[in-house]
Amino acid sequence: MFKSISKLLMIVPVLIAPLFCSCNDDNETIIPEGAFTVFATLERLDNTGATFTTQELDDSDLVTYTTTQELKEKYYTVGNRYVIVFSNQSGKRFQSGEITLYMAYSVFNGKAESHSAADCETAFKDPINLSMIYRTGKWLNIEATAPVGVQPKTFTVYVDQATINNEIPEAYIAFKTDNISGPERTFFGSFDLSPVWNLNTCRGLRIHYYTKGVETVEVINKTDLPIKPEL
């Protein structure tokens, strides 16, 4: 899954919200072969550098990256998710410690929202292809392509409020384009599932989305099982 992210970030424009930026805005950033790419949360940002955290998959251990490189506060927000490109001395992607940070791309952030069944059904009917969807901790990470002009009007996770107290609530990848005839663009999102995931009644989520015009349903569980299509 991570190889896919790395390739896309190197060769195609990435649609982001609200801006596209690197950790070095004044010079061209050269990314070496073998650099790693992950979704990560910005935990600290000050004049001494920054700290990011990530997880490999599901409920794996938290990994902490630190860098002494300065990130401009006007571009970055503590608590937000980013796709970061980096290298480290260990040569291992999920190894805590000091990193050399090459890029930090903004992605769509947000929290799972409770909506009516009718709103959920309507919200995921615009054409969108999900090439990657997986959970790390409370985060649902997504890579998608869709026809978009500037940026989507909506891109988040809706939960059917009638099912929110079920063991497996129904969730939908809500997407509304700003231009149905726009060019196909690649973009990323990382959404906080905790409003439903942290409920005592919740044992997982059944996630609905469209890929190549076909509705797909996948289930993520609290039992650390990988995402598998529902038969």
C-alpha cells in the first residue's frame, strides 16, 4: 500500500486541502531513492523542529519521528494529518527516531459525522475510485482519484445515525465533486473515526464506497483483522 503512495507523490499532481507545500519552500527538494512515505499526525511544532507519529496498520505500536528541520507554522497545524516523505539512519520505515524530512503534504482531515440514511446514500454517489483504504489506530486513511476542478465540496466519512449504536455501524465515504467534468486528480484523506469507533457498542465499521462505478463494502474490525471485502 505504501509503495503506491510513494509512486503517486513522485509522478502526479496531488490535490490537497488547503494547500500544497514542502518543509523547504525556498529550494527545490530532492527526494532520494528509497525514501519512505507514510500518513502521520503532526504532534509538535516549534522553533526546534517537529514531531510526527504514525502506525503501520490497525492497532500496531505508535511510531514517533522527530526532526530538527523547521516547518513554517503558517502551513502546518498540530493535530492534523499529513503524508510525509522522509529517510532515516535505520533504513526501516516504522522505526522511531530522528528523520530527514523531505516533504509534508497536506491531506483532507476531518472526523466521522453522523447523518441520516438518506444523506449517507446521497453523499457517496459522485464518481470516485478508491485505490487504497486502511485503518491505523483511530484514523481511516484513503487514496482516491476523481474528476475535480479545484477541490471536492465534500470528502469525509458519514455514519448512518440509525445504526450508530449497532455492533457494526454503516459508514460511507462521502464525496461531492466541485466539477463533474473536471480532470481526474489524485488526493488523500485521513479521517478520525473516534466519534463512532470509541463507542462501547462498536465492534467495527461496515464501509461503503464506489470504485469504478461499483459499490464496494468492506468491514474493519476492532479485532486487528485487516480490511476484507464483504462477500
